[in-house]
Amino acid sequence: MIGYLGSLAVLLIAAFWSVNALSGELEQSFTPRQLQDAARRAASTATSPWRTIGIAALVTLTDALLAFPIAFYMAKVASPRVKGAAGRRRS
């Protein structure tokens, strides 16, 4: 839990970093302008949740298209030797 929350905190802090256009170096300063830019980007990306939902739906569909045939094969077609090999690990 601490690792997860810590990762989220680092992600939030890093969201306010910027790259200097002249030198290309990372600027790790926190200014009110960065807050304004972040708010403007969030307001202008109203389609972002829909894109996220669309990608999640495509991933789910792709997973189903790949997983169901493999599961059917393992359940109905595969020999007992092959079925047993799927759950066994060798050291």
C-alpha cells in the first residue's frame, strides 16, 4: 500500500516538472504557472476519459479473442499430459 501511494505521489510531483525549451534540461520547480497549465490541459482533454474507456474495451476484446480459444483448447481438445503441463512449474 505504501509503495502504491508513494508511486502516485511521485507521479503527481513529476507532472509539474517541465523541460527547458532552450537547454532541454528537466526543471524540477513548482510554480503557479504550472498549476494553470495543468488545469488548462485537463480542461482541454475532456475526451481523455472516453479514449481511456475505448482502449480498455479494445484490450478486453483482444484478451477475450485470444484467451477464450486457448481456454477452449485446454479444456476440450488438449490431452491430459498437455493440460497438466500448463499448471506445473519446474525448478
